[in-house]
Amino acid sequence: MSFAERFEELEIWQQARTLNRIVYSLLQKCDDYSFRDQMRRASLSAMNNIAEGFERRTKKDFAHFLDLAKGSAGEVRSMTFAAEDIRILDKAAAEQLRSEYEMLSRRIAGFQKHLRA
């Protein structure tokens, strides 16, 4: 895998890290601890699965972990609808977060296509 020396160099990991920070910040005042924890864990999972897959050092393993990361990004997107419905996030924040995670999912899919080629 010659596209990076370290996972920290990957743009998809950097984007996932930024989004994780945003999720943590947006949910800081959420008093539904179970909901907050689940959404934060899904966000952190997207970031960590990118890193773990990269560290496995095979394209096959990396692509598998990117599947998991993409799934976690989808979970966060799903949870933004619930967060909006139960007024944990306002409409604008929920839509922005969905859009950012949708972009991350597309970028992960593109990276997977490259790995599986």
C-alpha cells in the first residue's frame, strides 16, 4: 500500500477525525446519555476503523475495515434524523452533519474501489 506511510496522512481519516470532533461538540449538552454515547461511538468507530484497516497492511483487510467505517458513518447519518426528531440537534446542524457524513461515505467508497481494483 503505497498511498501513505501512516493512517494520519489519509484524507478520509482526517475528515473522520474532524467529524468526530464535531459530533462530540454538538452532543456535549445532550442529557440523553445513551443516545449521546451511541452516536459518539459510531462516529469514533468510523475514524478508528479507517486507522485499524490501514495498520493491517493488506488491501483486502483495509477494504474490509473501510466497509465497517462506512457502516459507522451511515449509523451516524441515521442518528442525525433521530437527533433532529427528538430535538437534540436543530434541523440545520442535523442536515449539515448528514451532508458531511454522506461525503465521507462517498470518499470511503471511492477509496475502497481503488483498493479492490
